[in-house]
Amino acid sequence: MSSPSGELFSSLLYRVRELNQLPRNPDGEFVLYWMTACRRYHHNAALERCIQIALEMEKPLLIVEPVSIRHRWSSDRILTFFAQGLLDNNAIFEAKGLSYVPWVETHKETGNGLFRRLSRKSCAVVIDNYPTYLPRDIMDRASEICLVGLEAVDSNGILPMDLAEDAHLTAYSFRKHMQRNLTAALGTLPVHDSMASLEHDLRVDKNLIESTFESIGIEMTPYEWIWRVAQGGTIGAEACQPLSIDHEVSPVESERGGRFAALIKLQEFFESGLNRYDTGRNDVDDSASSGLSPWFHFGHLSTIEVVLGVFERCKWDPSMISIEDTGRGSRSGWWGLSEAHESFLDQIITWRELGFNFANFREDHMSIHSIPDWAKKSLRAHASDERQSYSFDDIENARTDDEIWNAAQRQLLNTGHIHNYLRMLWGKRILEWAPGPEIAAEWMIEINDRWALDGRDPNSYTGIFWVLGRHDRAWGPERPIFGKVRYMSSKNTRKKLALETYLERWSEGAPIQQ
């Protein structure tokens, strides 16, 4: 299903943000796409914008996908998932006739000045607009050092982030925003295949690419080395070994990065999970959840493609919307679809894009200062309450007296994710065990960003600070440590979920599984 606009470049300007006031350079050699977050060909508004500029200026297009290893949580696990995506992208962009350069920092090539030097040779530069962690830092830095006109383009979800005027504090508020603006937002979606209807040759001459990198004194990353990293196992470990990254966080062998693996997982979800999503997403043994969050986070798959796939399977169109409920924030009934489909759409649009909205407008979205005043006051009032304390090392290594929590943490250590429902319990228990709420937030971020494949993401921080009251309301009765913040316990979780098989699978001493 294509964008409802039906026209290439139709309303992309709603997703474009100018980052500097510099002009384009008509004497530049190419349009540069610095692909930092939406690392894919399909449903990529930034790529679509680059093609538009290249056609306007009658210039070729160079796509560079940089992978940095100089960030706090760089590890074998993260780099391997990246590398697997690079291999897929290399095949896809080559098939589409576009010039694509995957570039990875190594112990030999740090890439200092690479962006600035390439921008000097460019007509114009486009970068991904992503609201948190390293891509946000790169975007901000690029706006200071780029030597030609620079645009950031938002491909993060159905609603352009800048359609909102400020951060929404609750899912209810954001849902009302979504309902009022969905129809307009559908007209801004990037098309599935930006080159499908074009006959222009936008490739940069390979000799020019090689000479450009040679002239700026930086070597291109050998494809063979990327392939070795992507293999994981002994081959990948040997390729990663010289790098100054976290080698203790090993790759997840059962989860391969890149578009092709994501499409297989998406098809499995459409066939066996979507129609029971409302009732089966909390099943720990046969969950109906999509499991796609790592591929969303790395940009290998767009949530736009998934949502449009749901629309196509349901034969949905805007005429099915409940007009009388528009803007009321109703969780069900508004779409005119089944409970399962509406529940999934609420998660992938309302809850996921709420995180992007909050991060986009709140620089403190990774801080406990971002939680509501009622939660700050309540947690502060109970900060000195007696609690069972564990060290950070005990918690990270699943050495507590809580069998359920330990199993969830071992799942994270080995697979890079935690079952959806248990992830909430995971955070609530850390709040109970840490010396105070501020330290609890720091520990949750540190563990999640280090081990989770979908960490370092707006939704990671949404989930962590939901534990502390963000996007929630005050609850009663008031409890020790939690105060009025929503309470969860392993005892109640054991009653709610069938956990026998799960606990056996992730028990201490059980064979490592992925």
C-alpha cells in the first residue's frame, strides 16, 4: 500500500527542518545523505527528500551510512546488528541504482572530520531527524559544522513530530492529537520506493567516490570486514576484538539485523499475532506482540510500513473513522476495526510516537526531572523509606531473591529484550531496590542501554520513566517507596501470567537460550 497522497514528494516539507541558514552549493559534486537513524531504503522521507533535491539541482546522490563506535554503549551486540543492516542496505541500494557507502569507525579510522569534509564537496546535505541519544547529538553537531545548506528530515512515524506544538504529558492527550491530525499526517508519508517511478540515473561515479575519500584522507570501510562482523560467533568476535567497545555484551545469535530478517518477523506477526494482539500480547510463552522493536530502533524497518500493512490487511480507509469520537482520545472504536487491530495501532502509533513527541520537545527526557510534579513530590516523600537493597552489580547480574525478576534480567542479558509485561515489573522492582528514585532511574538506563537491542531509544526512556510516573496518574493506596506511583509486584504478576515454562527457561544454570 503506497502513501495515500499518491504523489512522490507530495507533502514532505511537513517533515523537513532547516538546520542552518547556508545556501546550497551548485558547484558541489553531489547531494549528500548522512543516514544516521532511519537506516533503510523503504519508507524513508530523508532519502525521498534527497532525491527531490538531486533532481532539482541535476546532481547525483551519495548516501553514506556512518556507524560510530565512540559512544558509551557501543558493544559487539550493537555493532553486529548494525553490520547486518549494512549488508542488507548495500544489496538494496545497489539494486536500486543508488550510490551507497557503509562506513564504520574502527581502531584505525576514527572519522574525525569526515562529515565536514564531505559537506565541503556537497551541493546540499540531508540528515535524519531523530530526537535522542547519538543521532540527536550528531544532528546538533552537524548543524554547527556543515558547510552547505543542511536539512533534517523526520521519518520516525505516522505523525511528523513537528505537527505537535509541545510535549504531550499523557497518552490520552497524545491520542487526541493523533485523532485530530491523522488524516493530514497520512498525506505526508514517504512512499514505499522512492525510485520506483523515476528513470533518472542518480549514481555517483565510483572513481569519484574513491578519490573523494582519498582526498580527505579517510579510508573506506572494507566490505569484507563488515561481512565478518555481521557473521557473529567466532568470526565476528575476532573482527570486533581490536575495537575499543564493550566485548562483554555479545551478539544475539537468534536475532539478525537488517531489512530481510525484519520482513520475515513482520510476516510471522501478521499471520499469527496481529489478530489476537489484544488478548495475547502478554502471553510469555506465545506472545502476540510483534517483537519488531530492535529493527524499528536501528531504522531497518519503518513503523509506517507496518501500519500501512495493517491498513491493507484490514481494507481500512479514513472513511471508517468514527467522526463523533474524533479528538476525544478513545482507545477503542475510533478506527472502526477489531479490538486486536485497534489495540496494536494504539501501541505502534499512540504509545510509540508519544515517546518521540516527548523527546523532541523535552531535552530532559532522559532525566528524572521529566516526571510529573505529583510523582516527584510523592517519591521524594518516600525516599527514606526502608527498602531491601541490592548493589548495582547484583542487579545487573540477576542476583536477587526474586525468581521472576531474575528470569527477566537473564532474558535481557542473553537476548537483548525482556517480555513486554515483565519489562514493566523489571523497572518497578529496581525502584524498590535502588537507594533512591534518582539512582533507580540511572540504573535502569544503564542496564537497558547497555544490554537491550532496542535501548537508547525514545521508547526506552518512555518505559523507564513510566515506572516513575511519567505519562501516568497518581494511584492509591499510597505505599512505601512508591508513594502514589503505580505499584506492581512479582506476587501479583505470578497470579496474572502463566510463568512456569518461562521461569524454567531462564532459571539460573539453565542452558543459554536466545
